[in-house]
Amino acid sequence: MSPYWEEDEEADDGADSMVRPYTITAGRTAPERDDFTLITLLTTVSEPVDAYGAPARPGRLQPEHRMILGRCRTPAAVAEVAADLDLPVSVTKILLGDLVEQGLLTARAPLSVARASGGADRGLLAAVREGLRRL
């Protein structure tokens, strides 16, 4: 047996275990929600958990949904969740929308974005400006 044969065999094994994104999303190609950005913060709703660490709810969740719920026990951005799951952001947004719709996950803009849209804290900005002037 040649060493090239072993490399090809290993490469084939990895390809067989790959799940297609449209399988994970049940054929959906776009999220129903359009308010998710890469920095939207997600947090699991605190409720009793089942044996998998996911909140106890009727109905079945896909393994990717369960991984998202486990990851979002501490606040995480959409980009972080996608990177941790090793899934495209578009697929992750579809899964996140499912969980928000079921009431298992909350989504909100980061505090810095929320403050910027409501007006900046002038005292903080003045203190930063003064600090920069001293440099």
C-alpha cells in the first residue's frame, strides 16, 4: 500500500461526516429575522435544564440548537456563536431565529450600540478627551 493511498483514504473519511447547511436549516436559506448583526448579543433564557444542558421545553431541538443554548449561557455575539459552531453566519442566524422564536434565547444590541443610538454620555466623552489631551 502506498502512502498516497492512506492520505486519500483519510480525506474521504472526513468528507463523509460533513452535514450540508440546508440540512441543518431544514432547507431554509434566509433567516426570518433581519435584526441580527454580527455583534448582536445572545443569552440563553434561564429556566430548568434537561439532561443535555438545554432549557426544558416540549419539542425536539437539533444538536446545533443545543450547542447554541450551551454556548449562550454567557452572553455571546452572533459572530462568536458562528465561529464556535464552525457554521456560516447565515446558517447560524437561521438557527438563532428559531431559538428566539421559541423563547429559549434573547437577543439584544450591545450596550455600546444601544447607548450610541440613545445619545452619548457627554461626561464620559469629556473625560476621554481630557485624557487624550494629557498624552
